[in-house]
Amino acid sequence: MLQGRSVRLRPVTDSDVDDLVRILAHPEVARWWEGYDRDRVVDELVSDGDGGSYAVEPLDGPGAGTLVGFIQYYEQDDPDYRHAGLDLFIDPDHHGRGLGRDAIITLARHLVEARGHHRIIIDPPVGNERAIEVYTGIGFRKVGVMRRYERRADGNWGDNLLLDLLVEDLPEP
């Protein structure tokens, strides 16, 4: 379990599946996290995941102690290319509270301090301006557009923006 200023990150469990499915079905989330049904949530976010998968829980205020989002990391462990990547979503009913920002900083600190990473990446779709604003506000820098990077639910390939954060740019908790 990891704790930030306003959030607690705890490993996701089978009991989180219904909440994750509900949040992923919200149109503001489903627009960017397409095609997640119960089976896919269990398979990709709870059972396996690409790395560490955490439930985001506010420490106080609305939703305190309950799952309001999800954050995960994956690692490139080749010593010549070592870095970690993040993905997250927050229930739109809890947007604007800084929970996503705190979740990112908390997990990034863990990846730097406990896992030895010097660089963190994140790669939202280029149209996800709200997320990009949060990431750049934390200190992530735009590296460039990855053209036709991710297959969308309609079968077409979409562009994503690669951003990175070096350890020296990571804000204090």
C-alpha cells in the first residue's frame, strides 16, 4: 500500500471488479479506455495487469476509503533502457480534486525510490487534453507524437502523445 497527500493506493482485488467496470463504463472514461467489459477488467486490470495495479482511494472527503480510480505501472527492465510507464483513470465524479495528480506523484515516487527508475513515461491519446494538462502540470514533458500507436475500439489506429518525467523533475510529495 502506498500513501500520498490525498490518496491511498492499494493493490486491486477481485472485489474491485464491479467498481472498475462501473467507472470504465462512464462516457468520459470509456472515451479513452475503450472496450472494457467485466472479463477484460478481470483479465487485464485485476488478474494479470502489466505491472503493479492499484485502486485509488481518497483519504478524506467524498468517497473516502472507497475505490474512485485505478493506476498501474509497467517496467522496461533492460538495463540499457530501464524506465517505467503509467496508466490511470479517475471516476469523473471525483475529477478536479487533485486525486489523479497525487496518485501519479505517489506512484512515481515509489518507482524512483523503491524500484530504482530514473524516468517515467505516460502516453495518452493526443485528444485527451485534460489528462495532458494534468501530466504537464506535474512536470512531464512532451516528447512527441507516436503516430498510429494504439488501435481504437472502431479498429482504426490513433495517435498518442509520449510524455516523460525525469527523476529531477518529480515534484516533492
